[in-house]
Amino acid sequence: MPEWLTQAEFVIERDPERCIQCKVCVRQCANEVHRFDAELGEVFSDSDKCVGCHRCVSLCPTNALSVRQVELDFRSNANWTPQAIRNIYKQAEQGGVLLTGMGNPEPLPVYWDRMLLNASQVTNPSIDPLREPMELLTYLGAKPTRLKYEGGDEPRLETELGPQLELQVPVMFSTMSYGSISYNASLALARAASEVGTYANTGEGGLHAGIRPFAKNMIVQVASGRFGVDADYLNAAAAVEIKIGQGAKPGIGGHLPGEKVTAEISATRMIPLGTDAISPAPHHDIYSIEDLRQLIYAIKETTRYRKPVGVKIAAVHHIAAIASGAVRAGADFVAIDGYRGGTGAAPTMIRNNVGIPIEFALAAVDARLREEGIRQDASLVVAGSFRCAADVVKAIALGADACYIGTGALVAMGCHLCQKCYTGRCNWGIATQDPYLTRRLNPNIAVRRLVNLLESWRHEIKEIMGGMGINAVESLRGNRDHLRGIGLTDRELNALGIQMAGE
Amino acid sequence: MKRIRICEEHCIGCGLCEVHCVVQHSRSRNIIRAFREERDGIVPGVKVERDGHLSFALQCRHCEDAPCIEACMTGAMHRDPETGAVLCDTERCVGCWMCIMACPAGAVQRGASGKVASKCDLCIGEDVPVCVANCPNEALVLEDDGDD
């Protein structure tokens, strides 16, 4: 049946004065939007198929192309938005669940933007990070409640510290599996993490042999599909993370279609070639905190208690109780993924409507763990759309130990947030396994860009901390006195545990 | 001398190297004018070879023992003493195409006029050849092998 009700979302404007018919756009569009008519000797564009990824715009040598979002194609209606209408047309035509990629794009409040940071004036001196030492070194893992020393002239620490992850900057690369992203993208994240002194996360994709040399800067994940997991995998990495949920799709499993399971992916995930890689929604051996404890300790036994073991959960209702349970189950760090967290593929309805903002989840969990006196037993890592250094600083002030960035890292590598990761036709060579497209991401360039990003954030975090008169990230953590809310209700301020601007 | 290394694994086959080569060797050096007015008169010295998802941009290798120089009967094909680049003196070229026959890389072509040979000149006067400078994926890299 022709899809006659579905209209193009984008319109491509080609400036005939500037187009030189070089066909770069034709070669670069995996969606076959641009077409060269050899008879007429001209390039034509078919806007219908455009996903708005801007690959052609970025590569056009004469800036002849622009891609515009079609705005007035429906009769205006504040309730029935063009997206709502389009979704219905699509489902009426094809049936089935609407799929999408990346994080929640809905205009829901971003609470980071409603929190402002403090700075020193007159009564306490600010610090210039270019002239004075500024410590960003962060350790993730359980901390002892008290330290025991053996006295004498040269005191010796008696307390045995649990395994810790050492981060040069309190930002890590979030969980992105090889499979959901290309090998080049995975490799770039691992290399960049090892260059900066932070960590990348394998996701549920297993550890590819080519990435193994960087394993000491990798966190390996054990998710419900258990892909690529064996004792060797667990022991190769710096830490192990048990994935319970993901911010973009809490309560939902994963499904890597068989056509993406190439020889390399099948070897890495330890599954047969071409078979669907299905991660069940729950871990079928975890139905309680006690079950979670069993898995945590099974992993700790396997790794001889030398690696921190964390638990990643999606930010949902009662997150504080869940996180507390995870900590009591023995997690050395708890990663919480907010509702704006990204994904390679998720049902649109789930992504846009399930979960809670990371700001509230973090505030609630940090407060609860403190109340219960177990905050030192686990580090808190937060995820779910950290867009800039200021977001990271605010999260740390709210109580986080470190942040995970996923989308931000992809954007640094060239992602234009077209949200079509699930199609496997990523024009930027990131979320695809097509050998024609994966070549587009040169890992050397990607590593450079990722390192630049983290280095610039490191400088910015130092600048902001210096302005506050704080010289170590340890002193910023959970220091909510340095946050003030604007445009928030009393209940929101209370939930975040911060005062209003002016107070 | 400076050499262009082809990183085949990073070539995305976009063809921007060819586009910028044409511009560089046009009179106007303006991309739109070059393509409007002079396109037919310029054969780019770099060519993207494609086969399925594989591609790479090939230009003259400026060989140490260049067979094209050996084969040239008029001495048109010569080595630039300063840069070490293999260049074709179009004033002396008689279009016998022995250089094309001799080139193991297939990097020498007939010029647009059909009368003289045309090839990569490593962008005379530029620090970095334009194909290298404009490759969006760094599939062409300029290297200095130290030899003069």
C-alpha cells in the first residue's frame, strides 16, 4: 500500500547557483535521498527519505545544501502535534510499535537548567586553577567507614581498602555496546578513555579482541542476555557493572537484529552468526535484592574481590529504595540512568514516557543513602544526558561521584541526533555495522575529538570549582549549599534538597 | 621528500579530493567558477577507485625510480630538484603516452586537451596538497620520509 498519508519531515534546499554537481551528497547519503540523473547531468533530491542527519550539508564543498524541518504541513493544533499525527499515520499504515533512537527529545523540564551555581565574593577567596593546584581525581568504590592507623613515626594504614576505580576527570563514557555502535566507535571510546585516564563501558556487547588492550580502562557489563560473559571477560576489565535497567527504556530488554550480528559481533558476543541477540527484560535469575546479591558476589568471587562491582539501574519511582537495596546487596558503585538517557533502539512510547529525571533520582538516592548511613559503601554514577561541564558540576554538588556521558560522546564523534540509530544506516558511521558506513568514522579523529572534549570539560570544571573557592572535587561532592534553584516550586526545591536563589 | 600516504581503511569514497584538486588546478581557484567554466579543461590528479564498500584515493606516488621518467622520450617527465616531485613539462610533452603505459599505479592520465599527459604535482606552492587538506576522514596523510 502506498504510504500516501506520510509526509516528508524535512525539505532539502539545493541552491542551484552553488551546486557544482560533484555528487558528494549522492555518495554520502545512505538513505538514497540524493540521486544523480546521468541523462540530465544533474543531482536531484528526494526529501521524503531524508532523516535530517545533515551528513550531506556537512560535506557539501560549496554549502549548496540546507535541510529544513517541515513545520506547517499540518493544520495547527496545540494538542494534535505534527509528531502525534505522523505517529498515528505510521502505525495505521504499518501496524506495530514505534521505534526510535537516542534520548528523550520531548520538551520536558531539564532541572539542571533550573539550578545555578555559587561563586566566592569578598568573604571567601576564589581560586585560580591556572596558578593553584586543583584536584579532580575521583575514586569509585566502597570507602571504609573509618581508617585505622598503626602509630609511630611512620604511620601505616591498617584498614584494607576495597578495589577502586581511579578517574582523572569525574566523567566516564557510558554504556554503548559493540553492535549498537560500530567497532570504530567502540575502539575510539576505549582509546580515548585510556588516554584521558577514565573509563569506557562495553555495554552488553562483549569485549572485542581489538579493544582488549584498553581493558584496564573499560568497565564490562553483565546484562540480562549475558552476551560475551566469561571469567576471562570479567577479569580483563577494571570493573564489572550489572545492568538492570537503562534510562531510555526502563523495564525493557534489548534486541539486536540478526542481520547486525556479523562474524565479529557473533565472536565478541559469543552467539551464533546471524542470530538475534535478545536481552530479556529482567535477569531471569534476579527477582529480588537477595538474588542481585548472589550475582554481585558470584562476580566478586570470580574476580577475587579485585574489581569493583556496580549495578546500573534506570531512574524510576522509588529509586531511593532500589538503590539502597543495591548498595546493601554489595554494589561498590550504583549507576543511575535518568529518563533522558540515550539508546540505540527503544519503543518511542517507552523512551518518551517512562522513568524520572536524573536530577530527582540523584537527590533522592544521595539523601537516602546518607540517612541510612551507607553512602560511603558505594559510589554514585549518574547518567542521562550530561551536556556540558556545568551539568557535571551540578550533579556532583547534588551528590554524584561521577557522570556517564553517552550521547555527548557520540556527538563529539559526529552524531547529529537524527534518532535513526535503530535503522542501522547511520550516515556518520557510528550506529551501524555496514562496512561502507563504518569507514566514515576514523578512530584516530574520533579519539582526538573525545580527548579534546574531556580535556575541555576538565578545564571548565576546574574553573567553576575555582570560582566557588573549592580546590578538590571531594569538597564539592554533595555540597548542595552551592546550588540554588530558580523557577522551582517548594516541593521541587525540597525534593532536590536545595534552597531557592536569593536565600 | 613529502609523500601522500593512502589510508585505504579510512577512505569514504566521497570524492572531495577530486573536487578540490580540480579547484586547485583551475585558473580562478574558485570552486564554483572552476566547475562552471573550467571543469572540462581539468583532469584531477587524484582519482577515487571504488569497488563495493572499498575505496581509496590514488594519485601519483612520485616513485624514487619513476618508470614514467625512464619511459619519457622527450624528457618532459622529470623530477623537480627541489621537492622531489615527478612533474610533466607540458611544453615538452608530445602525447606519446609511454608514461601512462609505464606507470605501475595508473596515476598518469591524458590531459583534458588529449594532447599532453596530466598528473598530480603535489600542489606546487602549497605546504599541504589540497587533497590531503580537504579529506574529511584523514584518509590521505602527508608524510615526510626525510630523504631529499
